[in-house]
Amino acid sequence: MVVLQSCWSPCIWNDNVKIGSKCIAFYTGSFSIVLITFVIFAMTGGDSTQLYNPLFEADVRFSMQIVGSFMLLYLILLIASSILLVIGINKMNRGMMIPWLILFSIAILFQLIFGLWLLGGYYIYLESVLYTLVIWAWMSYNVYCWIVVFSQYQIIEEMQSPNIELLWP
């Protein structure tokens, strides 16, 4: 059973999930490029002293290089999976949609855990509550985007399911 039939969010308005999923793939690639730029900036000694920054407590000489490299690899894989998502939608191949669904769910899980870490680690600062709420608002938008793409996955699955009719008992 398909969860959604249309894609109506604050940033993407489409009457079907196919075009909405393509827009979400573009959104994913776009924010991945922005985050890649930010991670490279932080790894090369840029400012990473904001409390809401995932690289906040990383050491520029050691841990930021390791975590930053991992983040860069993940974001490049997310861009590649966004390209696969568009190709999979165009070719009606739901197997090409699975990498994006998995990688994007990891990003959603990271946002949830990072918000909990922010609240638990810095509960004495009232601004950490605001940062957590902003991160979780973005996470809830990403959950909606994941549901839209999963709905497209379900539509393709229903279209490809054979209708087997038993003629002889």
C-alpha cells in the first residue's frame, strides 16, 4: 500500500511522487555539495567553534581529519546515490533506489542522535535546545522526503508485481 500519492512540502510542490522524488534527489545532491564545502573548510582550519556544528569538539590536527574524511566519503556516496535514484526512477528500477533510501536514513538517524547528544552534553546552555529543535525540524523534513521516495518505490513495486490468477484449484 502506497503511503503518499503527492509531494507537498514547504520546499517541493508536486502532484505526484515521481517528480517529487526527482526534486528530492536534486535537494540531496545540493545540500551534499554545500556540506562538502563546509567540511573541507573546517578540515583546512576554518571556524568550527559553533555549538551546533557536528565538528565542534574535533581536533583540527587529528580527529577532524578522520571524521571529516569519513563525512566527505559519505556525502560523495550520497550524491552518487541521488544520481542512481533519478536513473532508477526513469528506468523503473527500484533496486537503484535502495542505496539512496539506506544512505538517507543514516543521515536522518545522525540528525536524531546529534540532537540528543546536543541536549545531553550541553543541557546547561539554553541555546542548545533551540539548536536541537532546528536540527530536528530539518530531520522531520528529511523524514518526509524519505517517505516520498519510499512511496515512489512502492508505486514501482506495485506496477511490477505480477497479477497471478489461479485458473485451476
